[in-house]
Amino acid sequence: MTKKSRRKFSAEFKSKVVLEALKDRITIEELARKHELHPTQINTWKREAIANMPSVFSGDKSEGQVDIEQQTEKLYAQIGQLKVENDFLKKKLF
């Protein structure tokens, strides 16, 4: 008996399915058939999306944005340090 591996869905796919579910143009069952999912899974994603929707519109930054900003600041500091070292070496050379 072979073991079936779990399918992993991207955030883009999940958001696409949830948006279709929120539009209510077709039923959850039809949507599940269309994307080969279980209706419960679509309802779970929909519930999670609705619960997290206020954070999209709040002024708070997500962890990913904060991490990128910290990394950017670190890289700018490194660029500044290298520029100072480069200028110092140019002066020593002449």
C-alpha cells in the first residue's frame, strides 16, 4: 500500500479560492468540485480569511514587513561602512 502525500497549497491559490467563495456566485460544493477540494477545507480557509481581515486594514505591520525593514537597515549600514573604508583606502593610496 502506497502512502499518499499531502497536497500543499500556495497562499495565492488559497486566496483565489476564498475570493470565489466570498463572491457567492457558485456554491461551496461546486467550488470544491472545480478545484478538487473538500468543502470543509474551503470553509476553513474562508473562516480564517474573515478572521484575519481586520489586520489587513490596520496600521500594524506584519512580521514579514518588519523583517524586511530590519534587513534593509542592516544592508544600508553595511554599505555605509564599506563606503567609509573605500574612501579611507583611496586617501591612503594617493
